[in-house]
Amino acid sequence: MRHSVDERLFQQTAHSPSYFELSRSMGEQGRQLIDFCIPCNPYFPTKGMFEELAGNLENILKFYPSDAATITAQLARVIGLNPSTIAMSNGSTELITWLDHLWVTESLAIPIPTFGRWTDQPMETGKRVDMFPLQERDAFELDIDRYITFIRSRGSRVAVLCNPNNPDGGFLPQREIIRFLDELADLDLVVIDESFIDFVDAEQNPSVAAEATIRPNVVVLKSLGKNFGLHGIRFGYMVANPALAGMMRKTLPKWNLNSLAEAIVFMLKEHRNEYDESLRMLAHDRFRMGVELARLPELSVFSSQANFLLVKLADGVDGGELRDHLVSQHGVLVRECGNKLGMSSQFLRLVVRPPQDVTPLVEGIRSFMVSRWRTDSRVSALHSIPPSAPELPRPRTPDASGPMPTINGHRSRGRHR
């Protein structure tokens, strides 16, 4: 099947195009897109929760939400923190914007590649952004000691660390993050962006949110939209000591949260078990999807603790061309990372989805590689160069006596990424 798509939509922003804009441009077929682009949780909210929301939709849309203090108090009861240490917002990017305005006065250090707003926002307000490049040869693993040395050498006054990181899913254990906070206790602010922390299964309690409540210069960011797969609600919050959290609450509008966000918060407590089960299911899917992708000889797959996998295409394969092929020929939307600082178009970030959705993704990648090989063969023939005839790309079936395929060769190093 072929879908008409306006490829200019992928060039208009440093971020992914709006799902709605893209689907509208594709007409009826746009509603059938399989989305591997926007990080989500495919198992939460449950069907029953959506039915409950739908049954109350008229009231949710007709009436004003409660003020932020009321909604914050309920969230605090669910997550077990003092409400004075929480500030809730209309998405984590709203918090990033106000963090920049309130506390970034000179400079900010950030490893790259990472979430684009951490570099774009301070640059838009004239701050110096000290970018610490993560190396592909190290599987984009962040070395805390080298990052601290970099921060000191540049004289950065604010430091940011995303854990797990976006787009590679790299994760650092809690003890390393606490050591990072200890080493930088003299900075104006240290931000730990934990937008994807709930997807970590390498450690039982990886968050440092409780640490932030008792430290003078630490803020932890959370994104419920990413955790619950409800990006349309625009719902995030920060955890910090009461003074910092209070300053943010006073800065934000009184009614900055919508009624749909309020409805979700008040549903969380009774659906906690379903949420925990969704995380277990997603972790299982992450492993299976990684193995399936690693069987494709044209891909290198990086180990991840988030709800997405970073993959690198073989030399000479352009991610933009593959992205356009997948969306137009197979109705599969992926995130090509050519517009991310520290990345190139050889990299794709693929959201973890259930096995039935991974099948068309793998088939689409394989068909692109086959068509590309045939095109290269025809070009070689036209130039009178006898083309080599490699076997067409097929999944590598693991030998019964040999090991299962590893993901980018890093699984044997015993690191949790």
C-alpha cells in the first residue's frame, strides 16, 4: 500500500512533526499510521480507563479544572511526597522554559545528543550552552567523572543530566546520580530530567526525587505524558526543596492544568497495579524488539532502559530515505535523528511497541534494503561493472548451538543501559 505524505513536514522543525498534521496530510490512511516516533506506553491507560474517561467527557470538557494546588495535593498522595516539594505544569517543556528564565543566568551544561529543548531553550534566551558530546564508540554512555571535569573546565553554572537519556536510552544507577549531585553542590542548579525513569528495570528504585527535596540546588523533572502515553494532555511536574518548588508554583499560572489532566491524576491511585503491569509488559517488548531488530544485518541496536531503542543504519544508508519509505509505503512512522545535535541521519529512534506492530516495521526496513540493493545493482550494470550478488537481506536465524544475537555488541559488557 502507498500513502501520500508531504515530506516537507519533516523539515519544518528540529522535533518530530505533529502526528495530527501528518495524518491530516495523508487523508484517511493517516489514521492507520503505526507510530514508532512519539514515545508512549501502549498498555496504559487501559481500555477500561479510556471508557471511563469517555463516559465523563462532557463534564471534563464543560467545567473548569480545580486549581493546581488541589491537583498537586492528590498527586503528592499518590507518589508519597510532600505537596510543598512539587510544582505541576502543562508539560515538562513548560518547566524547562521557566527553569531557564528563573535560574539559568549565565551558562548551562548538557550532554548531547539529548532532548532538544535543553539546548534550544537557553540558546533562545542568549545563554551559553556548554555541550558535552557523548561518543558513539562508547555506545553514548555518559562518564560522570569526565562530565564533571568538563563542567568545571567550562565554568558552567547549571548542569543538566537526562536519565535515561533521549534518544539512546542510556541509564546511570542511582548511586552515580547522587555522586553527581554531591560533586556539584556549589552550582546554581543541577537538573535531573527523569522523564523516562519509570521504564527502567535495571534498578528497583532509580529515581533521585526524594534527594531533590532535601538539597538546596537540585530539581528533578517528571513527565506523566511520556509515562502514560498521553502526550495530548501536556502534563509534567518537578520535585525540589520547598523554596525552589514554591518559587516555580508562584511563577506558573494558577489554572495551568486542564480538566483531563485532573481526571487522570484522580484515577491513578486505583489503577496503580495496571500501571505497574504495563511497565513489565513494555520491558518484555523492549527486549523482544531489540532482538528482532538486531537480526537485520543493516542495523546496529543500542541497549536501552527507556521506552525506545536507538538504531544505527549501515554506512551509505540514509535514514531520511528509509523514514519516507516506511511512512509512504508501509504506514509506519519513525523518528529519524538527523536534526538532533550529536546525531546524523544514520540514526533512528524507534519507540517500543507490541510484537504485532514490530512485524510491519521489520518488513518495511527489509523491503527498503532489498529495493536499495536492486537499484544499486542496476546502476552498476549500466556502468558495465559486474555487480556482486549478495544474498538479499533476510533475518539472521540464530543457530541452535550458538548464542542469540547481541544488541550492538554491548550486552556482554554487563552494563545496564
